[in-house]
Amino acid sequence: MALKRRLFTGKSVDGSRQIGASKALADDVLEIGRFRHALRFLVANSLKTRYQRSVLGFAWTMLNPLLNLLVMTLVFGILRGKDLKTYMVFLFSGLLPWQFFSATVSQGARSLLSKQSIIRKIFVPKLLFPLSVGLVNLVNILMAMAAMLCLLMLIGADISWHAILFVPAMAIFFIFALGVAIFLMVLTVFFRDLEHIIQVTLRLLFYMSPILWGPREFADKPFFVWINRLNPLACQLELFRHAFYYHQCPPAWLWAKASAMALGMLMCGYLLFKRYERSLVFRL
């Protein structure tokens, strides 16, 4: 009951005064900077051990999403009667960002639980763990992006200079995914069953998001329009679709909406983390 009361009333465990969000954020950024070597180690160690015993090693970082793209292009492209070359570009612009988001959220949500042995032994800023997860998946998506772009150019797919817009779109999406990961990381420490619910929710969100389909395809169907408007991922994915598929600069309102959602989600995750930061270690 005490935990539920704290979660819904916002009162801290020890009744201490709340620190200003901006000052706390600045302090945490500086602290992460002081622990940058630990962050670098976490990222490098994760990248090194993931494919340590496999024959192809780090090459799977590029091969996994590449093979996934090819399979889904063949299956869904044929089922939907699409031109496979065009549909591959369409699918690529939504599938790769989704894989980054899904991995960052699912791994980030349990990043404290998976590193509890370290947290109990030495002091490490807890935000380092979801941040390291995000950075690992960012490296993975950049490697996969390079491989996929080479494949698309090899088959003669149309790629324009608008592809450079991937950089700011990815920066915004990284902030959004990190915010979701931090928010769920805190909740997962208190409610362990949540990590299973997250997996199911991600599967549902995959089919509800404009990845296999585009919002313009169902503009005349109110249900899909309603789903697209409520989906927080829709505007994020549209930035990538403009860069790789529509070959257009996204409108200013889309940049503003995606940025506002990303910063808002990061702030929500951060504020929840700060509220229960001291009690997290006792729940591991």
C-alpha cells in the first residue's frame, strides 16, 4: 500500500524536498560525464560479448536486420501485391527505426535488473545503464543502415539526398526511445511482471504502427486514421519515411511534434526516475 501511495501521490520515501528538475538534470549530465569511461566500457563490452562465440561475429549486426528486411519484403510485398523494389525502400524506412526502438525499450526496461550485481557493489549512476543500452542499439542501427543502403543502391532503388535527414530524425528518435526506456525501467523494478507485458505490447504496437503500411494508404478509413493519430510512434516514423521514401523534407509541424514528444517523454521518464531514485536499489 505504501508503494502504491507513493506512486500515485508523488510523495518521496523519506519526505525530502524535491530538487528543481533543471538543476537535477544538469547535475546528472555532469555526473554521467564524469563516468564516461564506465559508459564507454558498458557499450564496448555489450558490443563485444553479444556475438563473441559466433563465427561471423560483429557482422551479424548488419546481417540480422538485412535478412529480416529481405524476408519481410518478400512475404508482405507479395501478399500485398507491391513492387518489391519500391516496397523494400518503404519497409526499410520504418522497420529499421522500429528495431532500434523495440530493442532499446525492451532491454532498457530491465537494464537495472540485469546489472543489479554491479549496482550493489559499486556506485555507478543508474542512468548509465539505459543510456548504454540506447548507445549500443544506436551503433547497431548505424551499421545496419550502412549495409541496407548499400543493398538498396545495388538493386537500383531510388535514394535521394533527403536521406541525410536520417541524422536529425535519429537524434529525435533516440531521445524518445531513451525516455520510454527510463520510464519503464523504473516501473519494472517495482512491478516485475511488467517486462512480460512490455514484450506483448511491443508486438501489438508493431502492427498498429505505420511500418508495414503507410498512413496515406488508409486515409479514407477512419479506424486507421484514429489509430495513427493516437500512436506516439507515428510521427517519429514519418520523419524517416520522408527521408527515404517520400524524398521530401518533413514539414515544420512534423519536426516540432516529434521533437516535443521526444523531449516530453524524456522528461517524464527522468522525473519518475528522480522521484524513486533512492528507493530503486532497495527493490533490486
